[in-house]
Amino acid sequence: MKESITFDVDHVKLNPGIYFAKKQSMNETDTITIDIRMRKPYQDTPLTESEAHTLEHCLATAVRDYIGDNHDIRPIYIGPMGCMTGFYLVIQLNGKVFDSETGKNDEGSKCDESSKYGKDSKCGKSSQAGEDSKYGRLSKDGKVLHVVTDILTNSVIGINNMQEVPAKNKLMCGNYNTLGDMQMVRALAGEINALVKECQSKGAFDIYKLMK
């Protein structure tokens, strides 16, 4: 059985942060999965149903509004994790988003999914053999970091400018009674914004701690 990539992560040691979880490449397109980990598993209180549902409505709307008609970036999924400790942002990027050096190894060939898992990957320097061989290279991809933090920063601004929760009615939502209010979602957006600023100050995504 092929398990999810994040099943390799030691969730007991997993702290809130923004993690580059996965990249899949096809032709000239990269699909990346960003782990917006808002709560520490088994220590912090998970998101409630109302918090997750309300943030999903607002964040998905804000991300799509900000990206707009940009044909180089396409939102694929914006929504909560099943464990309710954070959100996934999945976006599709074409080659124009990246500069000539981003995502390339010493020979200039593009890093693919297999190189991400190889212990001897040449796609970046390894500083922590366990974590870095799988995820560390991705955490240092400055161009992707800029794209992701730009999207999230401006989406938080979009949420703060909203007057009401989008689609909070019976016709547009299958369970609108669980949606909260803007005060709730602005507080959650503030959590995301704090994580974004921390990533920007470090100049890198957070790095998963893997199970031995």
C-alpha cells in the first residue's frame, strides 16, 4: 500500500509552521503541496469544525481572488487536514514562475520526485541527513517560498477585508449552519500570517522531522 508522504513525519515533534510537503512534476508543470500547520499535534487544541469550515470558505476565496487570471499559477486545493491541525494549499505552477536556477541540481537538470527521496540527492546541500535528504532541499527553494508567502500574505489581507463569510447560505453551502463569523476567521488568518512572517524571517520553509 502506497502511504501518504506525511506518514513519514514524526507528528509528536511536529511544530506549527509552513512546510513544503511535496512536489510533483509533469511536462512543464509543477504541482506543489504546502502544509500550513497551525496547531501542534497532541498539545494544541485542534481546529473545530466551525473554524475549519469557516477558514476554508474564506481562504479558498481569498487565494483564488488574489491569483485571479494569472495563467502561470493555478489553485488546485485549499482546505483542512483530516486531523484538523492545519490546512493544505495545493497549487500548480508552470515553468515561467521559476528562474533559471530554481529547482535545478549541479548538472542543471530539473529535480524530480525521485530525487527528493534519494539520500544522495544533488538538488541542494544536506545539513541534516535524516530530514534534509527528503524535505530540506525543498525548504530552501527561495523562489517557491516567495510565491507561497506572497499568496498567503495577500490572502490574509483579502480575508481581513471581507465583510462577511462567503457563501454562508443554504443554496451555496451543504452545511452552512457550521460556519462561524468574520471575527473567528480573522483570528485564524492572524495565526497563518504569523507563520508566514516567521518563514520570511528565516528565508526558508520549515523542515519536517522524520521518523527513524
